[in-house]
Amino acid sequence: MPSKKPKESEGLERTALGLNTLPVAGVNDELAALVDDFVPTRFELAVLAHHYLNELRQLDYDWIFFRYTGSSEWRMASFVERRLGTIESCLGAEEMREALKDIEEKWGRIFEEAQRKIDRAIPCMKCGKPQRDPHDALWNGDCCLDCS
């Protein structure tokens, strides 16, 4: 008998995309099974929210700064956003904001530092603007995406 998965996993199954995709741990595999007779405390929900937001920000970072994404990342992001919504409906918006304040600040600093590094990147040889994408020079020589 298949184990029951959370509602946030709906539509994220391996065959949902029409592809023979790999499972995503905790989203659409056996680790996503709900545990009977376990009800998390408010503290545990806050810890889970913290974990999920950290996971989501890492996916955002990988996309923004490395242009890295795939079907597994898409499914994980969808699941995490849904799960965070469910946790917020249990905790309330204010408690959720407070629980996630430190992780938001941490990722804010990480994104700012990464952006500063990009802003100091080698300028475009045609227009002189910093190359926004860290991979511009790899793909387009010495020109930014606008000029290539």
C-alpha cells in the first residue's frame, strides 16, 4: 500500500511532467511519506520553515548567479513554497515573519555580496558596463549580453 504524501507534493510526482525524471528527496519519494501519530509543535514548525526557506534561497541563488536550474529544482521550489504557505497558515503571518527573520537577513547579505562581486566584474569591451551575468565572459567573449 503506497504511503500518503503531503498535499504539497501533488502534481510533483515523477510522471507529472511527462518525463522519466529522478525523484526529489522528501518531495516525491518514500521520504515524503507522512508519519502517522506525529503532530509538530509550533517550535518544530518554525524550525521546518527556517530549513525550507534556506533551501528556497539556495535555489534562487543558484539560478540568479549561476543560471543553474532543472526539473528537480523546479519541483523542490514548488514544494517548498507550498510547504511554507502551509506552515504560515498554522503559525500565523507575524510568528512566521519572526521565525524567518534571521535567515532572510543572512540571505540578504549573501545576495548583496554576490552582487558586489558581479558589479566589480570585468567591464564589457563595447559599452563598458559591468557584465551582469558571471558567465557572460565565458559565453560571449568580452561583451555583455546586451552587446553580444
